[in-house]
Amino acid sequence: MKRLRHLALGLILILSLTTSAFAAEVPENLVVENLNGQQRMVKTYVLSPEADPDTLKEPSFDYDGFHYTWAYTTKEEQPYLETKAVTETVTVETSSKDLSAILAELAPSIAYDKDGYTGELALDHTTLVTEAAGYTTKYSTVTDTKVIGNLDRNDMSYVPATTTKNGKTLSLVDVEWQVTGTDLVGEALVPSRYQAVATYSASSSYSAATGYVTTAEYSGEVTAEGIESITYTVVYTGAEIVPADGGGNGTGISLPGGVALPLIGGILLVLLLGGLAFWLLKNRKNVCVYIPGDRPNDYKLTEKFRVAPENPEIDITGADLGGSGLVAVEVKKSLAKKLRGQVFTVHHPFGTHQYSITQDRRDDWHEFALKEEEPLCEAENTEASAG
């Protein structure tokens, strides 16, 4: 009979744990103790920062001859700090390809703030690449002047019709005749020597850059920090229950001499309830599907699933997906730990979407647009065939 009594007490303890889990969360640990003369029951939970600790507080309850009432709840945050190296590419436009003009447009460092990671990235001068933004045709005139001297007369036959400058042929456009010498004929001076000042010209065209585009890379380490989980300790204090008839054994199960049938019935009932509770816990939903809400950055839950690690996929074909065309899938931490690095498959009205689970210390959140796309496995096979 003592063994049956102890078994009944153990099963009642299991039942108290599982029934409380239906309303809130499953405690990581439970301790029943008498501390300095005070009867206490201490339940410990490890939850995500988004969880509501008010759901852990239970109404007063009876257990093992004591009436327990919530006393207080404490919390301890478990922070996380992750670091990774990132590179960002920045593009600037300048009217000149002079390095000083380009550096004037590039900041020595830039701030980084994406996906929860923040930090400063420094400019890597070795990555600068400058190219012309485009080209246009420009026109100019090339001129040259030649002096042809010591001529006996101002005759155009002495003046060449063309000349060459920098490999380009220029045509004669003007001639100025100048007298450089005279002779006395009778009592008059008459020109006897001449020089020609010939002007040549030609039109020229060339391609000129309309501007310059420079790409540069900024590199550095960024960090993400926050609260990974919170440990809540919920303490209940107990007062001993004194039966109205002054009898009883504190277990809630009567044990008159030789009468075992009521005890066995109670044990079977506890076993049944415990098994039901275990089944419900085992089949708790661990994947949630969300769609955009009515406000920016607001999501509303539309479907829940229970997913086994050996079959990481869900089918949302029949779910209410709204009209935004965007879906977010949240894989709970307990499942994400087992699936990190594995492919998760989502079947939807337009086909199949696959992605890799990246988180293992918190819930994995993934957003995607509803559209036809090629599954990862088929894409890899296609690339392999092309290779």
C-alpha cells in the first residue's frame, strides 16, 4: 500500500505540471520544499523575450495536503552577443576622375544597421573602381599659322593649300601679304620682296565622358545583441489543509484498511489524465504562419502547425493568406535547434517555397512573397546539369 501511495503522489505531481502547461508554458523545473518553516512550490520557466510572464501566474491550487497561493515572480535575462564581418558597396558620381574629387564624395566610414546588427564600416581604398558614366561627342577647331617669306611677288602659287598639324590635315582659310623689301625705280620706291602669313584651319570631333561612376567597398565587424531568453521563477507559498473531520492522510486519497479499489481507480484516472497531458504536450504547435496586419510592421497569426524534425514542411494552401502576397513563417526555438542548416519547405497556392533554417538559439523568422518559384533541390539539379 505504501508503494501505491507513493506512486499516486508522483502521478499527481506530474498531473499538476501538465495541467498548468495547458494554460501557459511547461516549467523547466519544479521544486517542492520547506524553507525555514515555510512550505513553497517553485516553478522555473525559460521563455522568449516576447512571451507574457503574466500567463505563468496560476490561481490558487491544492497539492499534497497544502493550499498554494502565488507569492512572487522573479526574472533573469540571458543576453546574447553575436559578431560578424560584413562588406557594403557604395556608388558615387563625379564630374572628374581625379582621386581627390572622388574621395571628397566618399565618407571615411558609414553606419551599418540591418537585421539587428549595428556597427561602423570603414572605407577600403584598395577597392575603388572608376568608370565613365557615358560618352558624348564634342567638336573643336584646330588652327595653324605659317609665314612664307622672301618672295619676289605676292603670288598665291607660293602658298600651299594645306598643311599638317598633329597628324591632322588643315586647309588654307586666309592669306595676309606683307612687303618685306623695296627697290628704287626712278624716283619711287616699289615693293620688291614679300612674305605671306597663311592661316590654316580644320574642324575636329572627339568623345568625352559625361561623368564618372566610382564604386567603393566599406568593411568591418558588426554586432547584434539583445535578450535571448528570460528565466522566470514563480514562487507559491503553501498552507497546510486541515480536514474538517480531523482525519485524512494529506494525499486526497482515502486509505481505509484493506480497501484498495478506490486507490487503484484514482491511480488509473491520474494515469489517464497524465497520458492525455503528455500527448497534448507532445503535439503542441511549433510552427506559426503570419500575414501582414493593418499597420506597418504588424503581423497577425493565421495558421499553426505541428512539425516533426524528420519531416520539415508545412502546407498553407488552404490557409487564409490575405491579399498582400507576403507570408512570414516562425519556427519555434525547440524545433529550430534540431533543423539548423536544414531546408524547410512551405507548400502554398502558387507552388513550393524552400529556405534554410538559420537560427538555433531563438525562434527562426522567415518572410517570402507568394509566387511561383523553383524548389531548391530542383535548382541545384539544374545547375549541376548545366555544369
